[in-house]
Amino acid sequence: MTELTFADETDASRYTLYRGADLVSVLDYRDDGRTVALTRAYTIPTFRGHGYAGEVVARAVEQIAQRGDRVVSPVCWYVAEWFDAHPERADLLAARAAG
């Protein structure tokens, strides 16, 4: 299997996942210095169905956790569902405002 490469492209505010030379998935974000809002997970249509969106989200969450100075706001429905499926990462979620 071709190696996957993950990158944080800060100038474009996105995480990327490549399989070899092919861009397979992107996770857009907004970072205000306290919270990283993960706004859109997208997999290139020809590469869908291989778990790449889940992989880019998992790697991004791991990177944010390792930094240790941000919480995550799962704006994208896919990211919210990823957190539902990974309750062990709930400690990274930003507190929601009541009401």
C-alpha cells in the first residue's frame, strides 16, 4: 500500500492527507489561538470509501492534542460524528454554551 502523508498547511488553514503524490482528503479549520474549529472534511470523490476522511480527522485531532494548548469545535457534521465514535477524545472538545 502507498504511504499516507499528513500535513498541516497553516497558510491555507487546512490539514491534508496524501496517498503518494495524490491529495486524497482535506480538513479545513479556523484557529483563533484557543479553539480550532474543524469546519469541513472532504475526500476527493475518486478516493472515497477508503477511510481517508476518518484518517485525516484522527491525525489532526492527535496533532491538536499533542500541542496541548487548544480545544476543538467540531463544526463539520463528519467531525462531530467522529468525536461521537471516539469518546476517549472528548476531553479536547470545547465547552458548549448553555441555552
